[in-house]
Amino acid sequence: MSFYIFGLKKNLKPLILFFDEVDGLIEDSLIAFLKQIRTGYTKRPHKFPQSICLIGVRDLRDYKLKSIDDIESGILLSPFNIKAESLKLVDFSLDQVRELYLQHSQETGQIFTDDAIEYAYYITAGQPWLVNAIAYEACFRDLLDRTKLITKEVMERAKEKIITRQDTHLDALLDRLNESRVRKIIDAIISGSSELLNISADDLQYVRDLGLIKQDSLEIANPIIRNYFIIKETIQIL
């Protein structure tokens, strides 16, 4: 991957680039990408963005990789001493979920009942993607008649659709189970194993950053993710 910036004039404002799902890159591809950013940083803004935002589910502290030469020398590669700040999109509170859904009501006239809002918050624990996904399913795929209330029952149907449809976001989370440190924690939580006592703080924080477990306890992040894991595990066992 290389940066090519065409047609820029000297009087243009500084360029800022956003790279979404950057942690989809792995191994040599990710190393090359990060090294290019590190190299261009010292020359900015000459033929290079003034600032770059990397968007993904992991913090940059987890981008520590080893090239073949590094493996032989025992050196851990971490090219990001240029990082300015890490920002995390935190989970919504119940009031924030209510405020978000109210925006839909004000725009369309379609009302969410209090039970529907509280249920949505309970099953998502305020995770932004799930909060939006369940409301989208309810309002734009299930109940298109704007004169009808969005009730708890509608939200329950939306939840089941999201789980059984195996939406990309949930499947991406499931893929993390292929990582041994993630699998070990999730299996221990679901089975109630005492192995949790031996888990490192770094591994726990990593799984929390992924949104798989709660920030303040050793529990699966929310009922949707828990049910999805159980269903997928049952299918694999069968």
C-alpha cells in the first residue's frame, strides 16, 4: 500500500485522512502500512497528510508486530511513538439511548415505548453499533407503518433477526475467538472456569476494548453477544 495524493495545491488546507477498519490488515501488510505512516510523519505536510486517524476495534498499543528479522533478533516492532491520542467510543447510557431514539420519533412521528427503550438498552448494554442496529431493524425492516408504536415485542423480533442473520459486526466479533487469548477468556466466562484467575490484565483489557466483555466485571458484554456466541458454539459442536 502506498500514499498517492493528486492535484493538491499549496493554498489548500491541511489534509486529514481517515482509515476505517485498519486492523483488518495483518502481518506484513500492516507492518508496511504503519511504517509508511511513520516515515511520512517527519515530512508532513509536504506530500503527506497533516494528520491521520486510524479507526478500528483495537488500540494502537496492540499493534505490536514482528517481522522475520525482528523475530530472529527478538525485537518487538511498535512504530507508533508518533501517536497523539486514542479516543474510544464508549457505550451509551440509558438516557443517551432514549435521546437517540427520540430523534427518530421527532423526525418520523413514530414513537418508542418506554419498555422498548429499556429493553434495547438491556440487551445491548449501550454498545453503539447494536443500539443503532436493533432500532434500524425495528423501524426500517419490521414496522414501516410510522403510526404504529415501537414496542418491546418489536425490539425482541429485531434482536432475533440480528442474531439469526449473522450480521457482519457480530461475525467479526466471533472471528476474534480464533485468537487464543480471547478464546481462553470467553470460554472461562461462559463455563465459569477458575482459569479467569490466571488471565493477564493486558489480555482482559484487550477483550474489553473489543467490546466482548463488560468494562467493570468478568461477564459477556451484553445478552445479544452472549446468545450469539452460545448459538454459534452449539452449531459448531453439532
